[in-house]
Amino acid sequence: MKNRDNKKLTARILHYTGRQKSGIFCSFFLAAVYVVLTLLLNVYVGRFIDSLGTFETGKIVLPLAATAVAAVASAFCQWGMGHLNNRIACRILRDLREDAFQKLEKLPFSYLDSTPTGDTVSRLLSDADSFSDGLLMGFTQLFTSVLTVFGTVLFMLSLNWKVALAVVFLTPVSVFVSRFIANKTFAFFKKHAEIRAELTAYTEETVMGRNVVRAFGREEHCSEIFGEKNELLRKTAGKAVFLSSLTNPVTRFLNALVYAVVAFIGAWLCIGDGMTVGMLTAFLSYANQYTKPFNEISGVIAELQNAYACAVRIFSFLDEKEEDPESEHPKLLSAKGNVGAEHVYFSYDPSKKLIEDFNLKVHSGQRIAIVGPTGCGKTTLINLLMRFYDPVSGKMTLEGEDLRNYRRRDLRRSYGMVLQDNWIGKMSVLDNIRRGRPNATREEVVEASKNAHAHGFISRLPQGYDTVLKEGGEGLSAGQKQLICIAAVMLCKPPMLILDEATASIDTRTELKIRDAFSRLMEGRTSFIVAHRLSTITDADRILVMKNGRIVESGQHEELLEKGGFYSELFKAQFS
């Protein structure tokens, strides 16, 4: 990691920790008190040992009482510090996830369409958890360890500066070893986080498409791919853990060397009356306390490197470009349904042309059918109408005004959409239907369901409209899910409608009834109907025939058949 990037990342982490200033201050205060008490504890133990040789009760009781008080107080400080650090880490994790989720809602559709869902989920959940764990360990051990090192040096210097200097001179070796290994492990932990995200994405993709996997007998193939990714994750994790685990045994060896040097010099001084046995005991405890933080720091380093690697992925997600900003002075939207397109050029990939010089004029209340072969731009036109994407050049208009002059929220509320792929949330049927109108009454929901011919199967559910559906509507047929979405649109009664293969999963008998309900709903409303089954759009006021991103024909059904053009070919191909 480059030095500048490292500083920038640290600054952003400090920005989140800075929101918990009071808690961090209290935690640092308790850590300082805890370190001082544990250091004083060694002094009191040493004095207690020296007092045993006097056989005087008065001289023995005082250091013994001081030792007990210091031990209890240090234990209380350690508990308080751990409790505070847990709260701080959880709050930072909460803030980070909230910011990441808010960012998710501001990202353009181009990012969501091009990024695997599992990768995004991994950043918001797994990476955030790993970052929080590393942060918690840093708060709990790193600051305490640093204070312990400086505190023990001061206490050792006050007892015997010669022995203290011998300890200090051997320390840099341990520090250099830890730093060298830390620099090497970061790259492996970063790679580990990336591969874990890939594995999460592939697992989610396979689970969501389990019916397709089994239908085509691809279980073994999917297992092989999963095994390859899982093995790569194991190897990367093994390298990272192996390198980071080297730090601990190396530092332990150096620390044991320090302890032996202190014991040897201290014993020599005791023989020459330069040090008492109690003082030597205290010194050995200090030497152990002095070297112990380096062992802890070596363990913290591995966690911090993993946390930093995860933080890089989280903050890179937070740095993704958001949707183009809204107009500073948005126009008030009173949609009547006059829609247009003026010299629109658009493509998802700049190297692949899609829509070129597209022009369109739709009057209020018209029923517009959009037909054409797969990939001609039908769904892309819907994306432009809803402003899921903006044109590269040209403009889409509503009531003669560029869509970019309206707020996206106002624009999208003006449309009711029924798609071929429907989303059902983990909530009751009642709440699923009224998600577009949360304040709708139960009677209005039932009425909309009857119009959508969904009331019958809903009534047969275990708790009727109060039945809580599983995520994605699992347990319902594709047609039933589509009927619930149609009922939701009928409840909202928006000024404009978009029906993208809205009855594709419904039986013919029910479809005829719903088409009749849609006809009543579309009266006086501008409606865009995307259809592959041309029999469903014969009564449209106008049919747009698209090919290669252009409107090649436009007119009513009979008129287009008489022309004998592309539409006529499509129609004859379906009914030959």
C-alpha cells in the first residue's frame, strides 16, 4: 500500500472513530489507569516479598493490602475498558453500514448492473465485520500495549537504569521483525477479501438460480467452480495467516532472550548487594510485562492488516460515483402523460452502439405498444423513460420539459410499473400490495386485488392478506407473484403506466380478465406496453416497431399489417 493512500485511509478511519470521542476518551483514561495500577502492583509485590524477611506484621500488612486494592481496581478498569471498546466498535460498524447502505441507494443503475450482487453484499456485511473486529482489537490491545511499554521503561529506569537499558537495546529487533512481516501480509489479506467476495457472489448466484442449475444438470460443474474458488481462498488465507503467525514465535524468542538477560544481570546484582530479591522479582515482572505487549502487537498486526484490507474495499465502495445530481431548482411535476424523445443517443457500452437519433412524441392518454426483436432497445427505452439511465446526448421529455429538470422521485412516482420479473418482499401480502401507497386502507387493497383477480388465491392463503410471504415470494407461483404486483399498481392508480410483459406468467383465461381490468385502468392514462405476444397489443392506439435502437415503423395494428413491413413479418411469424 502506498504511503499516501495509507495516510488517506487512516484519516478516513479516524473520521469514523472521531464520532465516538467521549467513549474513546473514557476508554483511554481507563486504559491508562489500568496500566499504572498493574505496574504499581509489581512494586507492591516486591515490597511484600522484601517485608517477609523482617517478620514484622505491620510492615507485611501494608504492602499486602496495597496489592489487593491495586489488583481489584485494575480488574475493574479492564472490564470497563472492554465494555466501552465493544460499544465503540459496534457504533462505528453501525455508522459505516448506514453510510454504505445510503450510498447503495445513490449509486447509478450502471454500477448495480455491472457489479455482482454478492460482491456488494460482501462489502456491506463480511468486510464491515472484519473491519470492526480489527478495530475492536486495536482499541482493546494496541493502546494498552503502547502505554505498558512506556510505563515499564519508566518504572525500570527508576529501579535500576543499567538493567533497564539492557532491555531497551534488545527491543528494536522485535519491532523491525513485526513491521517487515506486516508489510508482506497486507497484500495477501487484500487478495483474500477480494476472493471471498467472489465466492460470496458465486454462491448467491448459484442458490438464486438453483432451479436452472438442476434443470440443466450442472450440479457437478457448479461444484467444481465452487471448489476452485474455495481452494484459491484457502491458499490465499493460508499464506496470509502463515506470514502473520511468524511474528509471534519470533518475538517470543526475542522476549525470552530479554527475560534471560534481566534474570542474569539481576541475579549478579543481588549477589553484589546492588539489588534486593523483591526488587529483582519486580524487575522480572516488568521485563515480562515489557515484552508481552510486543507479542500482543504481533497478533494485533495480523488483524489490523485484515481490517485495513477490508477498509480499502468498503471505502472504495463509498467512493463510487453517484447518480448525476438533481437539478438545483427542480420543476414541479404535474404529469398528464405527454412524453417525448428528441435526438436521443444512448448505449450501455460506448464501444457498442444501441439507440441512435431516437425521436418520439406521445400525447396524453395514448396507449403505446413497443415491439421488436430481442435486443432492439425496448427495455432500454423504459429505462430512459424512468430515468434509470440518462441519454448520452439528446433529451427525454415529459410535458415538454427535460426529465433532468424533475426530481427522480417525483418522476418515478408518476409511473406504475409491472415487469416480467417481479420483486416480492418478506412482509405480509397486504404490505406487499400497498408498498406504493402505505396509507391505503384494507378495503382499498382488497378492491385492487379483486380488479387484478388476485383476491381468490390470496383468500386461500393460511392468514389471507396477513400471510407473511418469504423473501422473493418463495412458495408462490410466478403468476401469483405477478398478480400481486398488478394489484399494487391498480391500488396506486398512477397517471402513467409501463407494462413490460405484465401477463407473461399468467394463464390465458386469467390474462383475458386482467387485460379487461388493465383497459379500465389505462383509460385516460398514457401507457407503454412492451410485448412479445403481438396478439395482446392489437388494440393499442399506436404501435412502435423497434429494430437496432430505432423506430422503423409506427402506426395502428391494421395499418402496419397493410404496409407489409417488419411488423407484418413479426406478426405472420407468430401466427404462421
